[in-house]
Amino acid sequence: MDLQEYLPFWQDLTAHQRAVLSRSVTKRTVPEGTLLHSGADDCVGLFLVLHGMLRAYMVSQEGREVTLYRLLERDICLFSAGCMLNSVDFDIYVEAVQETEFLHIPTDVYQKFMQDSLPVARYTNELMASRFSDVMWLLDQVLNKKLDSRLAAFLLEESDLQGTPVISITQETIARHLGTAREVVTRLLRYMAAEELITLSRGQVAIKDLKKLETLAADSRR
């Protein structure tokens, strides 16, 4: 396992620290739908994605989910070790969106490196700032942007991730990502279909007019 390829601070670790990290890191593969982290009291460690995709999300008091961000190849999930971060006291859940292979770094090992290594601490702070930026961007979207624009942006992002204009996804899944009700998503998708931006079939959304969809999504794309 070549950790140097995935950890930017590897060259700054001592030989002893590298040995400890190499012994501590484990590789795991989980199927789609696996819940890897379930809230602030669950401090399982860091996940570094090798293949597949993870989703970090929150759940409202009404039980409605909203996706904070998705983690792709080489991304690190920091909030799954939130107990070592004093500023994190809210519940974040992490699940596998598809079969995912990842490296697991135990919390106690990484926390010791943060205390002993300035480069590790600096990298962690930069990563945390990036994730909080993602969360603040999402908050702005939820509070200030129209849902049809957010939905259009999500469809374009999902098309890019799947590498095809024919997106395999259910309306319930879209609703969970956007933090809204399935009925609302259904109504908006039907409107888009009537306007010939997309076509709908069971478990699929096909982009029909890319230019119009991009125009609708303009306020909600990063």
C-alpha cells in the first residue's frame, strides 16, 4: 500500500511515524448503501477513498436528508473523526453511494500525528476549511436559490459523475440529496420534461436539452 501516493504530508513524517501509520491503516471494501458513520457520537476515523463514492449528509428533525458533499477518488472524509475536532459538534452521516474501496485511518493514530506534526495539523486545518466551505455553500443554496435551479445543477453534476446524459437515479434519491420531499422533485421533473429539458423513465432521467438545463442551473453551479 503506497500511502505516499495519497497523503500529501507523507514526506514530512518521521520514519517512525510512517511505520506507525503503515501498520495502522487498513483497506476496506463496502457495498452500496453501507452506513460508515452515524452522527457526532460515532468517531470511527478517517476514510480515504480509493475507488467508488461516499456521501456525507445531515438529517433534519423531521427525518429529511440533505447531502453536504460527496467524496470521490483520493478525497478524505474528516468529519467521520469529528471527535478530534473541537469545532464539530453536529451530526454528520457517511454512507457508500456505490461499492467503495477506501483506506481507514484510526482516530487515535491521526490525532497523535496532528499533535506531533505541524504539516499534518496544517493539512487537517486546510481540509476542514474546505469542507466547511462546502457546507456554507450548501447553506446559501438552500436559503437563497430556487429548487428548480438546484435540481438542474444536481442533474448536470450527476451526469458528469456517471459519464452519460442518461442518469440512473430514483426520484427518492434525488430528494434525499437535495433535502426536499419526493413529491416536490416529481413535480419539478415533470415540469422540466414538459419544457423538453429532460425525458423521464422508470429509475432514469435523460438530459434532452443541455443548453437550457445549464441556463436553469446557472445560479446553483460551482
